[in-house]
Amino acid sequence: MEDNVFSEKIKELRESTGLNRKEFCEKYEIPYRTMTEWELGHRNAPPYVLRLLAYYVEMQAKLGEKDLDSRREVDGDE
């Protein structure tokens, strides 16, 4: 994936959540500097990272914004 395509898509994904960069990073446990570098096009992650993150965001939306980490607590996986 080209640098500018990745940076556009990762920014679109974040904006689709309605979160600013700091909130998005905290919620999805992504280092702020990493996210900034991705959005500015200075660094890229492998394409599967974008797909996995998009899937995770989508599943959280479908679950009514429940925190998926709460399932780990119920299952005993901490």
C-alpha cells in the first residue's frame, strides 16, 4: 500500500469514530507518536494492521460501543 493511501485510510478510520487522535490512541492502545507518523505519511504499518483495526472499530460499533476488553474480564483472560 502506498504511503499516502495508508495515511489517508488510517485518518479516515479514526475520524469515522468521532475521536480525536489522543482519544483514539488511548482507546485502541496505539502509541500517539505512531498514530501521528501514520497519519502524516512518515511511517506505514503492514496492510493487515489497518484491516484488523478497521475490523475492531466496526465490531465495537456493532456491540454498541461496549469495550471489547470487558469480554476478557468475563472470560478470565486478563
